[in-house]
Amino acid sequence: MKKILIQFSIHNPKKIFLITGLLTLLSLVAMFRISVDTDPENMLPHSHPARVLHDEVKQRFGLADMLVVGVTNTTNAEGIYNPNTLGNLKKLSDAIMGLDGVIVDDVMSLPVSDNITQIKKDGNQAISFHWMMEVPPKNQAQAKQIRDWVSRLPMLQNTLVSGDNQAAGLFIPIVAKDQSYRLYQEIQAIIATLDKDGDEFYITGLPVAEDTFGVEMFVQMAISAPAAAALIFVLMLFFFRSPALVAAPMILAMATVIVTMGLMIGMGFSVHIMSSMIPIFLMPIAVVDSIHVLSDFSDNYRTGKDKKILAEHCVTDLFRPMLFTSLTSLVGFLSLNTADIPPVRVFGSFVGFGIVLAFILTMTLIPAYMVSLSDKTLDKMAKRLHSHDDDQSLTAKLLRKMPQPIMRHSKVILSAMVVVIAISAWGISKTIINDNPMNWFEKSHPIRQADQVLNSHFAGTYEAYISFTNTQNSDKAITAAVTPLLQDAPESVKKQWQQLLADQQTKGNINWSAVADALIELQFNADDSEEPFWTALQKTVAKANQAQQVFLQPANVAYLDKVQQALQQSGLVGKSSALPDLLKVVNRELRSGEAKDYQLPQSAEANAQAIMTYQSSHRPNAVWHMVTPDYQSAVIWLQLKSGDNQDMSKVVTYMDKWFADNPPPEGLTRQWSGLTYINVVWQDAMVKGMLLSLASSFIMAALMVMFLFRSLVWGLIAMIPLSATITLIYGLIGWTGKNYDMPVAVLSALTLGLSVDFAIHFIERSRLPESKKLGLDWQQGIIS
């Protein structure tokens, strides 16, 4: 089969060119179906428990990923509390709320925040909700008034205005993360129109960091892939001195990349951040084998020599080592399928396909190309390369002198390698597994600079959530309370009651708050014979439901407050916001308006009254971002100053220990979610998955080499360069303090794919029939 394929390629080069060209053309057409995915969250399968919970919590509380826009003024003595800065803040807020993709009702900024105060109305105390800054202040006195209002609202402090009064923030909820980069650019355009006068503007947040990184990475890949191809071409041109000859591996590499990417896109896979790196990985891998063939061909070609016989001889001799290297590289990348990360699996699978394709093209396209070159072109190449066989170049001299000293000092070299491996192993023990998408940018990048500045002023731009849910079903208790009332009710009432329950049932649970509201309407619309039953049902359901409304009960609300205090005392969280914060403010204004009444209401009825009062504000739905309308779930919003995995993990570890000592009230369960937390989950899965893949592929490659060489010793020897290379690389990472993150994890795949290749070629050369015919031992075979 091997011989037939090689001979067909040599004797039918035009057919090989036609087949390769058609495959490439079809792949280019398939690329028109391209869809791009820049969301690192998709590193986790949609079915992953952490992601399912994350999405569920966002939906349950109406939460959204947010961009953070900040304005700082460190030159004005009043900080941001001056007419110009607050005017810019108002203009910026209004303009952002007019952008597509922004969830307008949930934008958080001073201009659209309520000032909650107590007023006198008709001689009685009442609570007032009015815009914090409906119009910009015209003078410093008005700016000072806004500062005084903010100072009475802890929910705004260190979130929308920094504690040092030098920064103001806008939290911009967006409909989807993939719109972050567009919004980032549009907000920058808005900022460019403002009269700065000492104001500095910044945009950051994990959504914009991740989306921007994805976009910029695709741009870098579009630049890097051609640049890598150009560099490879220049290097090969330097060694082979023949543009016509070195064009072959470049054509092969481009065909491999285009067909591989075309197949991936044609099969419906999105081009993710991971898969965008396929061309960079395939480019060097694809040309390696063809370089061996071209090198052997150019070394042995002389004027008048039959190029077809020589091409067949070169490819046949190198078939075995090239097969070995391709198979070991294939195993290395296919091992990535052991990671439970869809984009990594796609990446490994299609790089593996590209390796197989490159091997096939090396066996077919390269010999077809070589024999299609004119004798005149080949003679010129031979003349340049062999003008004097006794090459006196520095490289030739070095290569001729290198083998003997290496053989003489082999023990010293091996000892040095052992020492290097030992030192590297020590470095590996110092490796820190940590990641943060913000750190993927250079320190000079505007988004990373914004991250540093805003987190130095505010409680934090990174978000996480702790949600609590009641697991005790209240249906039985309420059903038991209304059953006696239905015994003597007319059939029409019973029928409507059953229909009402069916309408308000979701996933097996009944929304009793909605049932109570619906009963009021039925009560007013009923005739005289049915009205008493609907009235009794409404009162009973409302009373029973209030008792079952978990997060109206003082003990449960107090527990949320206690959790917030623990978070603050940990020193790991910048700030937390939850239902207790809102209840304290409203309770204060409902009572004396003084600091002594900034406390939680003491009854479920008082909590319900505070929430109902807040419904009169300009942002009535804001409360439902803290608690669900049926009061069965509540959430605490955490602001963190760092998005590092380790920092988020410290918060989780600290609070898990605290929860063990202070368990939630009976029936309540807690869950972690939020973008910072979900990043920890997928990045941890990424790193561990890549480490597992590296270990498994190393073992598989070793077993494969042993099998191919039919020798345990040669198999182990072939793995030495790979072992030393990987150990040295990861040792240096540990010694330099570089975090083991996603980019470093990906590096291991390329290392595994290439490090074993050269050892296989050296070993195979020492075992060539020519060496044995000449009576050379394996040492002399390698030197020759």
C-alpha cells in the first residue's frame, strides 16, 4: 500500500495537485459558515452542574453580566463631587442607556439611583424616593448636596462612589457577553466627546475582558499565522537555497491548515479561542516531515540523477520515522479528549486530524512536487548546495566536530541533564496554579489598567454570588389549610381553584403569592353565592403563604445579614449587597430617619411593608434581584477586588468553614455562582484536564514508541528529550513565579507534539539498513 501510494504520486503529480487543490477549495467554501465564540465560559459543557446552577441563578434573580465604567478625579479637592465631573457622569449614563445591548432598567449609576429620605406630608412622616441626580448640579453647593445624600445610603458607597470620593462608577448590565467588545468601543466613543477637565475614564469587568481578549486573539492569530509561515519560509530558504523547493512544504502547510479549519467549520463547530490557535500549532508540525524529505532529496541530488527514483528512495527510507513521529504527535493531541472541556476536545481532535493529513500530503504531495520540478531548477539547486562538498561553513565545521566530544563526554552530559531535571523538578514544586482572564493582557493594556485603577478605589469590579433556597415544600401546609374551605364550596369554585393552581405551577411548585393575588380578582368578580368562598380562600392563602415566605421571616433575614458580616470580616471581600441592606435603609426612613433605626425590621409584616414601600421607588424591580417574589430564594452579591482563581478560592474556603460552624436555618441550601466563581470552575477543569492529558499522552507515546521500535530500551531513550524538555519548561515556570494558567496549559500540548520527533529520527537513523550494511554500530550510525 505504501509503495503503491508513493509510486502513484511520483508518476501522477498532476492528479495529486488536482485532488489537493479541490480539497482546499471545498474547505475554503466551507469556511463561509464560520461562527465565532469568544466566551471562555463555554470551556464548560452546558450540562456541567456549576454552569447549570450559574445560569439558573441568573435567571431566577434576573441577574446579568456587567461592564464597569468608572470616572476618577484626583485633582479636584472635592473629588468627583464637582459640577463638571457629575455633569460628565450624567451625560455618560444617559448615553450608555441608549446603546443597544444594555439592560436599561438595571443600569446602576448615580443619575438613575433613588435618594431615599423621610419627609413631612400633611403633618405626617412619609418616605420619599426621588432621583439622586435627575439633572446635573449647576454649582458646588448642589454637588455637595448629592454627596450628603450618598453618605446616608450604604448600598451606594464603595459601589457607585468610592470611599475617598475620587471615583464614581457605573455598572452596566448587558444582554449577552458577546456584545461586550462592541459596547466597549461605543462607550469609548462617548467618552471621547466629554469635556474631561481632570476627569479620567476607565472601562473594565470580566465580560469585556474576556470578549476583548477573544477578539484581539483572533486578530493576533490572523497576523501570527502568516508571520509564522513567512518565518518558516525564510529559514527553509536559508538552508535549502532554492525558493522553488521550499515552496513545497509551505503549500503543504497551507493546505493542511485550510482543509483542517474548513472541515471543523463545515461540521458546525464554532471557532473558539482554543481552536483559533490550530493554524499556529499545525504550521510547524506540518512542515517538519516534509523538511526531512527535502533535506534528504537535496543532499543526494546531483545533475543527471533520476529525480523520480531519488524521490521514491527518500520517501521510502523516511516513511518509518515519519510515521512514528506523526503517530506520537497524534496521540499527544488526541489525549486532550480526556479533558472534560469541549473546546479543548475540538482543538485536540482537529490538530490530530491535521497531523494525519500533513503526513499523507508529505507522502504524496511532496514527492509529486519534487518530480514536477524541471531538471534545470534542480540542477541550479544542486550547484548552489554542492558547489564544494567539503563545506567549510561554520555550521558544517560545528556539526563535524560535535559528535566525537559528545560521545567522549556522554556521562558528563547525562549527569548535567540529571542535575537540570532535579533543579527543574524543584521548580515544579513551586508552581502556582492560578489564572485570571485580566492577566492575559499586557500590563499596559487599557482594560488591565482600568482594572487596577477602579479596584484601588471601589469595593471591587469582580462579581460572585451566594444564593440561598428553601427546599421545604410549602404546598402541603397551604393545601391543608384551604381543604376544609373547599368541602362545601360550589363545583364552579372547586373547578376554578384547580385551574388557578395549574396556571401558577412551575416545575412542580406553586407560586402561592401569585395565587393570593389572583384570588383578590376572583373575589371582586364573583357573584353573591361564590364571593364568601373566594374571600375565605384569599385570606387563608395570604396568611398561610406569609408564614411560608421564608425570606420575610426575621430569623432568615438576620442570617443573611450575619453572612454579610462574615464576608466583610474575612478581609477577602470588598463588599456584599443583599436584602438586609435595603430593609435597613427603608426601615430607618419609615421610622425616625436617624442612624439608630438603621436596623432590620423585627417582624415578617414589617419586612413585607418595607419591601412594599420600596415598590414605590423609581426602581421597584431592583428588590427582585435580591429575593424572589415568592420569597423562597435570596442572593448575596459579592464585590471582589481580584479575579484570581486563588483569591476566589480563598473566599469559598473561608466561607465553607464559616458555614460549617454557622449552618443555615433548617430547610435552606446555599450555592456559589457568578462569573468570577464560574471562571474558577472552568479554569480548574482546564488546568487539571491538561495535566491529565499530558500524563496520559506521555504514557501512550512511550508505549507506542516501544511498540514501534520493538524495544523497551529504545522506547525509553526516545522519551528522554521529551521528559527533559517538559520538566525544564515547567521548572522554569515555577522558578520565575509564572502562574500555571490556560496559556501555559496549552503550551504542554505543543511540547508533547514536537519533543519526541527528533529522538525518533536519530534512533531510526542508527538502525537504518545502510548503517548495518556498512558494519556501523548504533553510535557510528548516529554520527554518520
